[in-house]
Amino acid sequence: MLKKLTLVLAFLLVVTVVRAADSLLPPPKHGGVYVAAHRGAHEGIPENTLAAYQKAIDLGADFVEIDVRTTKDGKFVSVHNSTIDSYAPGHTGRVSEMTLDELRALDIGSRVGPEWAGTKIPTFEEVLDLCKGKIGIYLDLKAAPVPPLVEAIKARGMERNVIWYVGGPQLHELKEVCPECIPMPDPGPEENLAKLLADEKPRIVASVWEYYSKSFLDACHKAGAIVIVDESDPTCWEQALAWGTDGIQTDHPADLIKLLEERAKKTADAGEAANAEDLRAGKERLKSLDQQRKYQEKQQARR
């Protein structure tokens, strides 16, 4: 039993390390599964803010997902929606039609709670500086050109710390201007997956739960790619983990990390229990052999 368990654990460890190496990523921090904090760890914290990203770092998430848009004066900010209407009560306008100064003058924290009053929309550069050396970045390119973002990333030596959620022309542009960068295309429905894997040969593939399946995952693994799937809600976690999913993007990173650590502990406890049982069985076997030896010695002494 111990030998079988050891082989299984060794296999899982090898698979995790090989996949991590193949995808140019460090190994996952929790239970062999990457945790990507969607818009940061934003439960009770304004989303897409430095505070939400810092919370994800504090929790120990592997990645923080950020959305990037371009301002009227060509600056880059982390905002999910195309307008600021839902972020700053009493204000309206499109991000692309406002300057950086106009956007930075907005209070996007008070709507969440008075303790967040005065929270600002962060720039892309601020996010990079906060995350460097602490957490990976899952970059969702909402409305921004690839080259200047690559320039900012390269200036900080973070080419291998950012995974790019891109497709179409921008995917090819990224490969051209930054071969060392890590694209993460999303094929959408599974019927598009085979062509994506054959044409683009990605190391990481993104998916959403609606289009995700065990066969989707197996096809990616067979092609040498890992998958980071966007949850539907926490009820999908157990199924995703049972399939062997490599990473999950979640709005509940603290709860997912807790689950992964509990599963890892159960695996470790099972290994310890198996070791104890094998040790007990071994002692019983030695005791039996000793009794047989003593009996044989007595029998010989009588002859």
C-alpha cells in the first residue's frame, strides 16, 4: 500500500512540476492548483484597485487578474467596465473619453464602504510595481495596444510574470513583439479548441466554465498546455479539481485557497496513516518471523 501511495504522489508531483515547467510558470502555491484572484481579492474591497491586489498578495494567490483600458490621453488604467458609471456614484463617462487626471480625481471606494473613501483607479504601471516579485499577473486586455504594455513589462523584467488573456490579431502581435511573453488564448466553445492548439500551440489555455469539460482539459494536456478556467461559482470547484484542472480564476480566492490546503492536508494525513499501517504490519511480520525462528530452534534442540 505504501509503495502504491508513494508512486501516486510521486506521479502527481512530477506532473505538476512538468506542467509548471512547460508553461514557464513557478509551481502553484496551494495544493498543485493555480489560484487567480479575479479583479483582485475584492470581497469587501473595491475591485480592480491596489487594495484588492494587495489583499490577493497577502492571501498567497498565484495570480491577480487585472483589466486594462486606455484613457483619452493615452495612459493605461486598471478598470473592468468601459464606463465609470457604476464605480463613482454621481459620475458618468467612458474611460476612453476621460483623461488620467479626470479618472484619478474619482472616488471609487466610497460605494463599497466609508473606510475606502478616496480610493483611486490605479495605473497599469502602479499595478506592475505592486505585484513585481510577489504575485503573477493575469492580464485581461480590455482596450489597450500591446506594444506599450510590453514595453512597461520589459522595463521591469516581468515578461515571465504576466500571462496575457489575448486572442486574434493581438495574440499574433504579442508573439511578434515579445516572443518571451506568455499568451493565454481562449478558444470559446470546445469545438474551436483543436484548431487553436494546432495553430497557436499555446502553453496555457483559458476557458470559462460554460465551455469547459474533462475532454477539453485532456486535449490541452495532450498538447502540452495547462488550463486556467474561470469559475461559474464555488460550486464548480470540486468538479474542476476532480478533473485535474491546473488553475481556477475565482472571485473567492480565500475560500479556494482554504479548500486546496485542506485537500493537501488530507492527502498528507492519508500518507502518514498508510505509513503507520505499513509500519504496524511490518512489526507484526517481524514478530511472526521471530516466533517461527524460535520454534525451529526448539525443534532442532530436541533432535
